[in-house]
Amino acid sequence: MLTSSENALGIIFPNSYDALVPELSNIRLMASIPFASRYRMIDFILSSMVNCGISNVTVLVRNNYFSLMDHLGSGREWDLTRKNGGLHIIPPFAEKQNKLFNGHVEALANVLEFLRHQNEKYVFLSDANIAVNFDFNAMLQAHIANNADVTAAYIAEELPESALKHTANDRGLYYTFALTGTRISKIYINPRDTGVQNFSMNIYCIERKKLIDLINAAFVRGQVYFERDVLAPNLDSLNVQGFKYEGYAARISDMKSYFEENMKLLDDENLDALFSGNPIYTKIRDDNPTRYIPGSRVSNVMIADGCVIEGQVENSVLFRGVKIEKGAIVRNCILMQDTVIKEGAIVDYTITDKQVVISAGKEMKGADTFPLYIAKGHQV
């Protein structure tokens, strides 16, 4: 746990990279995208913070945040219903001086007064497009040991295909690092390099007072992005250290990666790597255990509670309340909450959003490289 002299607060940016998955973020933001049969993307970063003793967490939402507020509520499931600290969800226009923001600099400028009134010494900044069981204590210890101004987490991995292909910034900036020892000597913005790169996780540690000073200076200059406008030009004057993360991480960069990262969790090794450390908390939905009706066939699946299985399900991820009727066949699918597959339907390589109904006898087929997506509430 964090000690009283080395305590920290967390700030999460849930709208970052919404444009990577426009189908899923049309009615929600990146942080509230369902993942791994019963979780939302924000559950992983938020739970990691709580597990490391961070009990003061602020979520700076921009738009489409109703589903996230419904999911997080008062923060009870994360033990963040507190008199001091706890969970704060701050929308734009929450106060008169707040405005709709673009990058992290503008978002943080909206809450500078809030930051000034906090007591924690350190701040962790994080996006919510990576499902990870992250050790913030280890990162803080490295930050202190290196006498760093800023510490940035990264993973040594290849850039996703979607990042290499897109040419505009409307899908969000991404960053890789060049290192001299553990110090970051250069930040590359939207690089096109192949092979293993030091790929930023967009998780940062910084002293609270230092963050306030940096954001103040950047905002008056009209700067927008923390990495591009604040860190990258000042690597000579700031001691920016890299923190290499070597655990399991599922990064969502497009619909194909969303499909693949869910499917990877059907492998017990990957599932254990993500969930065998500290617990991941989520909103509780009181429901019955999943029922498997005589005659049903199930193999290699991840199924949440409240489902009713009468048909055949293979290599699939089912969220809460999914119903597979008699004679229906489901293969290689992600079926979100309360999806119903009617009798005799055949569904393959398909992602259904919440409350989708596939009519009796219908046949829906995508491909592993291009899964079919059906929007929330649609009946096919």
C-alpha cells in the first residue's frame, strides 16, 4: 500500500481514443465498453488504483458519459464511497469556468482548483483503453528512486496494425519512447516503425504541485496535449523516466483488436495472467447462475451469470443475461448483455451489442479479420 508520506490520487480520462471504436463508442465512451463477459474497460485501471491504496480518484468525462455514471455509481463496488477522497466524476461545465476539452492539458486545466485543494503528494494520470492489472506502487517506487519529474509506463511490443494504417489525428495520438538507460530521451508521435517498440500505455506519475505548474504554463500558451505539447519539447529540462510494464495487457485499438483481445481470454494462460493478481471489481448485477438446459452443448467459452443456454455455443464470450434458444448455434462470437439468439439461428464471428435479438432461423456470419457488428437494441 502507499504510505501516508508517499500517497497519490488518480485521474482517469475515459473518453480518450473513443474514435478508435466508433461502433461501440457511439452510445458510450471507451471506458464503459464491455469487456471479458462482465467488466467494463475502466474496471481494470480503477481496480488497480484501489488495490494499490489510491482512495481518491477523479474521472474527467467529456461526452457520452451516462452509461459510465450508471456503471460507477457512487463507487461502492470499488470501496470509494468515502467522506474524504473517494470517487469524483466531473463532467464538462460542472463549474462555470469548465469547458468542453480536447486533450489532457485542457481537461486538467478545468480542475486545477480541485487539484490545489487536494493533500496527496503524487498524481497518477491514465487513459482507459487498456485492460491491465497494473501495479501503481511499483511505478511510484521507481518514480521516487529515479528522482523523476515524470514517469511514463510503456510496453515493449509491436504497434497495432490499425495504428500503422491511419494517417490523421482524428483517431487519437499515440506515442513511443526512445530510452537512454531508463530515461526517456525522445517521444515519437504517431510513428510508423515496425518491430518491437517502447509503446506508451498513457499512464503517468508526477508530483501534484509539479503537474499544476506544468498545466498552468501549457494552458496559457494554448497547448492541448500533455505528451506532445508538455513532455516531448521539454525532455532536456524534465527528468522523464520510463517504467517498463511486463505483465499482461489488452489494448483496444479498433474493432478487430476488441474482438481478438476478448477471444484471447478463452486461453486459460491469458485469463490467469490478467486476473490472477489483485482482484478486478465491477458493478454487481444480482442474477441467477447460468442455466445449461439438457441437450445444450458448450465448449471453450467465457459465460457470465444470468445466461440461459439451450443450444450450442463454441469459442465465444457471453455477457450477462444472454439467451441461446434450442437449436441455435453460436461460434466465435461476443454477445453482450441480454442478447437473445432465437431458435435455429446460426451466428458466427459476430459482435452483438446489448439487447440485440437474432430472429429464428437467421444466419449471421462475419470473419476473423472482420467480425460482424450489430448495434444495441437491434432485431435482425
